[in-house]
Amino acid sequence: MDKKVGGIKKDLRKQLIVGIVFSVMLVAGIPAIVLGAVNSIWPVMVLGIICTVLGFYGTPLVWTSYGNNVILKRVVDAVMEENLTTNADIAGQLQMSEKTVKGYIVTGIKKKYITGYIYNGEALTPNQKEAPKKKIVQNKCKNCGGPLKATENGWRCEYCGSEFDKE
């Protein structure tokens, strides 16, 4: 469970860094345009224009997205750490509408920040189902690394004679 919460923290940290970089680009781009134009240094002026444009358009988008993901983290924490499982409980705890909480829960499930639950639109219930068992066929012997040959009871190594059951 902590791994998924760590995943959202890692994503938020990345988004914070991008937001800071875009904000600095906006602020640094304007003086670069002026210095490049005054001193006839075209590469500096072009770099300043690029930084200003990216900062001007990118900064609001990144910070808006960051703010939404901070709220998403609060919802994920309410589910994964505080064990709140109904829209009403989470909405009451976080002072949000149930409709908003529902949207954040769906997003958290899609991004795999919320795992181990089944969501019916109103409440999360622990997933009691077992993962299907997969049959893994090994092509090499665990003991010597030789090739395995199928037998009626399982697998047999052609080199060392080790036998393995079918699972």
C-alpha cells in the first residue's frame, strides 16, 4: 500500500520541479530578451523568447495540475492510510462534495494509486479475490541451466536428469 502512496508523492515531486522550472523560465526569459536585443546577441534573445513563451503558457497549466494532484493525494491518503471507504466519509473528512470525491477516487484507481479495493461508485470494499495463479513454464533447469523436456508428469532436464512437477 505504501508503494502506491509513494508513487503519488514521487509524481507530485516531479510536477513541483517542473512547475518551478517553468516559473523561473518565465521570469528569466524577459531579461534575456532585453539583454539579447540591446547587445545584439541573437541567440540570447531567441532563448529568452522561448523561455518566456514556455513559461507564460506552461506555468499556469503545470501549477493547476499540481494543485489538483495535491487534492488527489489527500483523497488517496484518506483511503489508503486512514481507511475511509465511503464517498460520504471521505467527503466529510476532506470538506468536499461527494461528487468531487467520486471523481478523485476514480482517478486514483485509474492511476493505480488506490489498489486492493473494489469501487461501486459509492463505497470501496476490500478486494478479497485471489489473483489467478499463473502456470510458469521454465525453459531452463533451475539446477544446471540445461534445457527442459516435457514429460507426462512435468519437466525433465536433459543434462542433469532433474525432474520438475507441472504447476
